[in-house]
Amino acid sequence: MLQDQITQYTAEVNAFDTHNADELEQFRIKFLGTKGIIKDIFDQFKAVSPEEKRVLGKVLNEFKQLTEAKYQALNETVESEQGLAGHVQLDLTLPGEGFEVGARHPLALVRREIIEIFNKLGFSVAEGPEIEDDWHNFSALNFPEEHPARDMQDTFFIKKGGEKGDIALRTHTSSVQVRMMEAGQPPFRALMPGRVYRNEAISARAHCFFHQVEGLYVDEKVSFADLKQTLFYFVQELYGEGTKVRFRPSYFPFTEPSAEMDISCTICKGEGCQMCKYSGWVEILGCGMVDPNVLENCGIDSKKYSGFAFGMGIERIANLKFEIKDLRLFSENDVRFLKQYKSALI
Ligand code: PHE
């Protein structure tokens, strides 16, 4: 009878005692193993008549619980008596397993350094969406209707026409300026880093996406002198004291006057090399005084407030810092390339 067997096994379990790991393991295999007694009794139980099942089911479960509890209690004693070393042969003199720490992406390193420098001047960080409407990317920024940048050749359009006009991947981070100015009133002093997209054939020198950092400072009486001094300070911090800057007149629809800023070549220090095409100067950013039209488009009184803006490509700055000439390397995720910048002190 199954019931008698269980009574007998119960007595056996109750009487069992050991301080020895091997004996305890034998006990576990005998009673709780996959081919053990409990499994066997449960199999037999399936064939028992329904009336018997009611009584026997309870007895069986109790027996199972008793056996498990017994095993656990003895196991704890054995383990604590033997200590971990009883089970695992530890050789504390073995060298540890190597742990590879990931590296920061060179673009992330450069972005972080740019942000840190401007933080010291009180610039905070703001972000905006990569999918933009026509207003934020073009119209509010004073781009005339027929401006070539709106062309299919330059911009990745997602949707043509619609409630909010064309929807496109932003072509520059200047769109974030608009969002920031629309959302509040001056003073604004922020950096806006982000990814931008342009419809370019991919080569060593051009890519369909890259990264920019935009800067915006709007307050009462902000002048071009403030712009120059801010960017001059930035360049000294980033490339070291003595780096020269020069401003060349330029044109952007959203700034007036506009300029492009060059720095003395960081590689040859102005002597002339491949990087600066033997001119001694390299261009690093576009900038200018925020056009009053743009301020008004964003609901800001252009008689009371003025400001400056600038925008630079992070890849360009990284190129000058690390001499990474092929833009494609930044997005190929080749670990051999990326891990070189692990300890880059910038
Ligand atoms: N948005 C410009 C570009 O993508 C850069 C810029 C930003 C110029 C702000 C002037 C002021 O080239």
C-alpha cells in the first residue's frame, strides 16, 4: 500500500541526520532526485482511486514538504560547518578576470568639452526634436520661400505640405533656437547640441547626418563685441592660449551681420599644412547677431532685446582635435577606431 510506504519513508526521513556533504547529497538524490522516491510515489499516486486520492494527497504533500525541509535544514548546517571552501576550491592567487570598460565616442567627448567650457560662461543646455516642421527649421529663421536650402536636393523631407507645412529632418540645430525663444522671454543663454541631416552623398568629407552645437545668447544690449569675446574665450579654452581667431563676413538668413570664424591651424600652428590647405587658418563655425525678424517671429521685442548665435559642427572640431579625416569613421561603430579615444585627455 502506498500509505504504508509513505509512513515508512517518513520515519526514515525523520531519523536521517548527517554532517557530511556527500551523505546529504545521497539523501537528496534518493528522495528528491528526478528519479527519486518522491517522484516515484507521485507517479504511483496517479493510478489511485479518486476516494483514496483525497486522503492520500494530503499525506503525500506533507511527506514531500517534510523531506524538503529536512534537506534544507541539513544543507544549511553542512554549508556553515564546512564554509564555502568546502565546495569551491578557491585559489586566491589567481589573476582576476579582465573587465573591459566601454569607451566614450570621440564625438561625445568633444561635445562634453564644448558644453563644459560654455557652462563656465553660464550657458545651459537645451534640446529639440530631430523631425521638424518648416516653421522651426526655415520660416521662423527668415529663410525666404525660394531659398536653396529648402530644396529637395539638400533636405530630407518626410512629408510635403500639411497642417504645419513641410515636415523634414532638421538641417541644423538653429531650429532649437526658435523653440527656445518661442517658449519664453529673454534672457536666454543656452547651448543646443544635436544631430542634423542633409541630403549629401556619403564620402570621407560629407555625410548625410552629422552633429552640431548651437549657441544662443539674447538679452538687453548684447553686442557683436560680446559675441567675439565669448567665442575667443571658447577657442582659448578648447585649443589652448595663443590660438588666434579671425572673423570673415558671411551670410545666414537668421543673423545680421553674419560671420564665419577661423582659428589658426591647430596642427601646424599657422605654418601651413594639409589640414589648413597651407593657409594657416581653419574655419570652425558660423555666427552672427540674431536677425530682428527672427526675434519678432518668436514673439520677442527686437527693440528691447538683441542677441548673438553661433553654430559649429562637432565632427569638424573632433577632426581638428584628433585628426580624424574620414567622417564615415564616426558612424561605422568599429571598435578598433572607437577604443583609441578611451583615455583621450580632452
Ligand atoms: N545654422 C548654421 C549652419 O548650419 C550655423 C549658424 C548657427 C550660423 C547660428 C549662424 C548662427 O551652418
